Amino acid sequence: MLEVHGLTAGYGGNPVLEDVRIEIGRGKLVGLLGANNAGKSTFINCLSGVVPASSGRILFEGEDITRLSPKSRVERGIIQVPEGRLVFPDMSVRENLLLGGVNATARPRRAERIDYVLDLLPRLKERIGQAAGTLSGGEQQMLAIGRGLVAEPRLLMLDEPSLGLAPRFVQYVFEIIDKLHADGLTVLLVEQNLNLTLRHSDYCYVLERGRVVVEGVSAHVKDDPRTKSAYLGL
Amino acid sequence: MDELLQALAQGFLVGSTYGLLALGMGLIYSVSGLVNFAHGDFFSLGMYLCFALFSAFALDPYVSLVITLPAMMLIGAGVYQFLIRPIAGHHLLMVIQLTLGLALLVQNGILMVFGGQFERTPSIVESKLVLLGPVVVRMPHVIACLASFGIAAALYVLLRSTDWGRAIRSVHQNAKAAALMGIDVGRVRMLTFAAGLGLLAIAAALIVPGTPMHPSLGLRYTVITLIVMVLGGMTNFVGIMLAGLVIGISEALGTIYLSDMLGMLMPYLIFVVIMLLRPQGLLKAA
Ligand SMILES: Nc1ncnc2c1ncn2[C@@H]1O[C@H](COP(=O)(O)OP(=O)(O)OP(=O)(O)O)[C@@H](O)[C@H]1O
Ligand SMILES: [Mg+2]
């Protein structure tokens, strides 16, 4: 479904990603692991088109999307749930969900999608009229995921959804992700949480200073000594 | 007593148009984080466009709006796209300098084309008076006030409950997240800048009948607008209209009870006092 070849990107001449090659099959839950500053967010921002690729190619369902605008990518169903949630704080939960489905592709079925999201995440239903900025961290993460789901993703990319959450909520977030995966959604999960991600994903990539250093079926990645060293920065 | 009522009515009517001027500035600020110091000069430009159309074709200012509105919006889109966008993201001071430069450019452009004398653009309704009990007000002021509140209300509904409005607010609250929703952030910013100047075209047509214009008045309008916007809480549109009324009324009261000179200073005085007591603006920012 998604193929990335030789992706290089950075900020103002400083390369952050170098020659990254990744593949995600339809319906798969793929993990992208790495320590702080490894370049994980930069990578999915490249996929969303908000950070430009300096070289390399991104293919989505066979189409080269490397030069497409973020808007065109959203319309193709490449949806990011960003790090730090980035909900619209002064807008209500409902308005945040409405914005999730504001793109041209999702707009016609937006109302049904919102009903679906509210059934999946009943906590949001209780808070529907409340300003997003007044929600707890866990609830904001629910909202960020819900907002992404309203967009009718074909590829859902989650950037550290468990970051800063209480263990109870981390558990819950992973349950939701499992459920989406079981329903056939293709997911790219960016995480620092090594064990949880390895346990839940089909396939994993480990990023170290902008390069893929380990990849494989999750069970193998777990046992690879280079995984630990990537984390400890050895 | 009658004198007081007269001043209050006059201040209310004029204040509503200050509110309208500040809505344009607030709209631009809310999506681009940009304070447009050329706002008053673009407003002057709108008035002079009315004047030119009257001189050339004897168009009534209300009628000339069908030309000045699209013209001003086009100018706004161009200014954003070719001048502001390329330096967006640079240091705030650079953006401020750019809009100050624009102010001088527009002001001197007007001076070159129209000369430095005072001009007036009449309207058929200009000399009509309206009697409200003991109070006498001029027809153009009544029209301007009704239109200002009408536009403010329409803008409020548009921003609250349409996708277009939500897109604008989302860009204001978090531009990156807005882009991830598939919103074209650059386009939204350009369109709101155009809309801000469009509001100025409307305000110009409303204020121009009977109001003398001079190329140098732009800065004064910018300052009054800035005061109203800050007082209103920058992006709170209800607050901005309210602040317009406060400033308009304080100006009218000052002019009647003190002197012309002191009346003009009243808004600044009121502004300083309110900002000392409520630095977040009259209403809490929305
Ligand atoms: N907007 C930016 N401008 C300049 N440099 C940036 C920017 N964003 C990230 N970087 C730099 O790029 C490198 C990779 O950052 P990135 O956010 O992609 O890492 P990450 O793996 O997501 O880290 P974390 O786990 O902390 O989220 C870091 O050195 C960071 O300082
Ligand atoms: Mg990150």
C-alpha cells in the first residue's frame, strides 16, 4: 500500500533522515521505533507532506505522491494523528471531529463517521460540547484519534499516541489500535514504547539517527541486539 | 440631557463603524498572527476609490461598492501572496516593518494621484436626517451602524457554524494541525487577508458620505482600529464590536463636554485606563 524509497529529509540543510526505505502492506500494523530525536516524527511528517523530502520517492497505492500537497494526501486517505495530539483547544469536541472530516473525500459521509467514532470512543460523547482544551490528556488523545478516524483513513499514522498518558489510558489506546487493525485498517504506529509496540505490531522498523538499523517481523526485532543499542544510543 | 443623548447616539453610530474597521484587522490577526499597520491606509484607499468613481462616473458610494469590494479583495490577495507570504515566518519585526512600509506606500500613492487637499464624496442620502425623539442623527450614520452590526452578526455566524469559519479558526489555533486536516493553510490566510480588505471596502463606502478625506488620515484610522481591536481582546468579535462602541461614545462625549481637541484624545485615555484594569480586553478572549 505504501512504499518509501531512499527518503532523505531535514531542516535547513541539516539532514535528519537518510536513505530510509520502508514498506507497509495493506491491512498491516507496522511499528516505527526509535529513541528521542531519531527522526520518527520527521518521517511521518514527510509522509503527510508537511516536511518536504529532499530526495527519494513515496508511493501510495502505486501512485508517486512525493510532491503532492498535504491536502491532496489527506484526500487520498493518508491521515496523521500528530505527536502531542494538537487538538484545537478553543473548539468543542464536536467541532474538532467536524474538522477531521472537512476534506473533500470525507466530507460527504462525515455525519456517519462521527457517529461511528462516538460509538467507538464513548468518552467523547459525554464531552461532546466541551472545549477540547479542557479535556484530560487521555481524553485529548482519544479526540485526536477520533478526529483522524472521521477523515476516513486508508493509512492511519499515529505519532506516539501513548506519550505522557497514565498506564490505564496507554492500555486503552492500544486496545483501540488493535480493534482498528482487526477491522482491516492499515496503521503506522510511531512509538518509543518498545515492548508494547512489538507486542501489538506485525512488522517493525527501528530508526537510529535517521537510518533504519533493524527491521523485521516484530518477534525478531525484539531479539535483535541492535534494537537495544539503538535505544541506548550505544 | 438632550445634549447627552445626542452625544451617546452619535458615539454609538460612529463607534459601530470603528468596530467594523477592527473586525477586518482582527480577522487578519486571528489567522496570520499579523497586525496590519497599513490597515488605516487601505481604508483610506477604499475611500479614495469611492471618490474616484464618483468623480469619473458620478457613482454613489453605496453603488460603487460593486467595484471597490472586489478591487480591494484582489489587492488584499495580491499583497498577501507577493509581499507578506514570502516573509511569513521571519522575525515579527520584519513583518511589522513591511506593513509600515505598505502604509507609507499607499499614503504617498494616494497623495500623488489625488493631491494633498481635503476631498468629499457625497451621496444622495447624505443630507437626510433621522429624528429619534429628541435626537437628530444623519442618515448615512444610521445606515453605517445597521450595516456594521449586520456584517458583524453575519461574520459571527459564518465563523461559528460553517466549515469555512471552522477552517479559519483552526488555522488560528494550530496551523500544523489544520494542515493535517487537509486545510490549505496558505490559501486560508490569503483569503482572510482579502476578506479583511473587503471589509475595509465596505466600511469605506459606509463612512465616506459626508466624511472629509485626506491622504494623511490613514495612520489615525490605524491607531483607532488597533485600540479597538486590543480593547476587544484581539480575536473576540463580540468584544471588538463592544470596544468600538466604547471608543465611539467616549470620543463623542469628550468632544461635546470638553473640547474638540480633548475629545479626540478621549479614546486613548479610555484605552489606557481599561488596559490597566483589564489587560486581557473587555471580554475574555474567545
Ligand atoms: N521543525 C524543526 N526544525 C528544525 N529541526 C527539527 C525540527 N523538528 C525536528 N527537528 C530536529 O530533527 C531531529 C529529529 O526530530 P524528530 O522530531 O523527527 O525526532 P523523533 O524521533 O520524533 O523524536 P521524539 O521521540 O522526541 O518525538 C532532531 O534533532 C530535532 O531537533
Ligand atoms: Mg517525535
